Amino acid sequence: MRLKFLLRPSWLALVVGVLAFAFACFTLLSPWQFSRNDQREAQNKAIEASLTAEPRPLDDVLPPGATPDSRTEWTRVSITGTYLPEHEVVARLRTVQGQPAFEVLTPFRTADGQVVLVDRGYLPPDSRTEVPPYAAPPAGPVTVVARIRQDETDPKNRDAFADASTRGKLQSYVVDSRVVARASGLDIRAGYFQLDSDQPGVLNPLPLPQTDAGPFFSYALQWIAFGIMAIAGLVYFTVREMKPGGVLNEMAGKRKRKSVAEILAEDEAEHAAAADREDADREEQPAQRN
């Protein structure tokens, strides 16, 4: 039967591989890119809205105990309180506009007794790739305007550290209120607050992300197209093999590759046959002369 090739192990492996790839395209890879596109659109809308909206009191946007999420991130809030520079932590291995940088994270005690984490901005490293000298935050009560941000997460869950390479200054691998809370012993509320420009205590203000759509939507469509092409290719070759002259049938019809022993045996047989023909020719020649 022409359908016997469907039961061959190699063909079954091909079918399983193609279907697994298409399944991943349709259920994992394209939805992942669609979700990233949705996140980018939500971020862009939040940033654009924050450019014209007036800052609101922190507790009006995030009541005490509330955690920042995608609905509140990038919202501008006003906070009144006092910097706590003695508990400052510097985030290392940062990148700002393609250049290496440090970010300075300073706890800030609000007028109502909460402690929040303020990102005062970034610093380019000095010539020795270390944290350069920078200005201390102002002493005494101040009011700052900052953008709500969600905590970053370190997959390795590393704590802040200080050693000779940091000149005794605490450094962390992420901007995370939980890391600073563990290092300082303060009860810091979740999330952090990125200072706007021209605010008390700001260093070099962090630039806002670009509000372009990004490539995620097109990537999602590409994964769908790849899945469709994989299935279409499998169907095409299946139909092709069902017809006379299929590739597998042609391969099955070809001679089996000879072993070295078989080739040597055939050569010996050909030499022997040639020798027999020469002997027969010599016997015929005298008979012809007579």
C-alpha cells in the first residue's frame, strides 16, 4: 500500500517534530509576543498620559500597603518627606541610553511615617569603572515628584553587598525595594519612585522609554506564519509520497549501497572473466591460422 510510508519511524518522527513546532508557534511563541505587544501598548499609553497629567498625592494613587502594577506604573505622584541617605544603595551594572551607569537608590521617609524607595537618577562610571562622587540629597523635609515603578526581580535573589571594590558603599544588582529593605532594616513599601527632572535630590534623571510600538506584533504574526508553513509543508510532502514516484519510493527502488567486500568480489569476478576471455582468444587464434 502507498500509505505504508506513514508508519516508518523516520516519517513518524518528522510528523511529531512538525506538529510539536506548530503547536509551540500557535500556543506559546505567538501568544508570548502578543502579550509583550499588549504590555508595550499599555506602557506607552501610561507614559503619554503622564506627560500632561498633574502629579497626584501618593496615597491617592497607591493607598498604604498597595503594590504598584501595570495600571499605576509611570503615574506621577507627589511625596513629602525626608531623605535617609545613611541607608542609600547604588544599583550596579545598569545601562542608560546604551551606556554603562549606576543608579542611586535612597530611602525616603514620608510625612505620615511610611518609607519609600526613591531612584535619584543615574551616574556614569568614572575612569576606573567605579561610582564617581555625587551630591548628597538635601536635608530636611522636601516635596518631590516621581513616577511609580514596579520592583525589578533578581533571579538569583542576591542581597546588596559592600566590599573593597565598592569602597564600602552598598551596591545591588537590581532596583528592588525588598533588597534595600533587607540591607537597611527599614520597612520599605513595595515598588520604587523614579524622580522627575528638577526635583530635590535628583542627579541625572533617567530618560523615559521610547513610546514606539516595537516589533512584537510582527514577531507574533511571523510565528503564526511559521506554524502554518510547517503544517502546509508536511501536508504537501505527505500527498507527494502518496503518489507514484514519491521520494521515499524512489529511494526504496534504488540499489542498496554495496559494501567494500562486495565491490572487491565483483572486481575479482570481472578480472577472472577478462582472463577467461583472453585464454579463449589465444586458443581460437591457432585454430584460425590452420
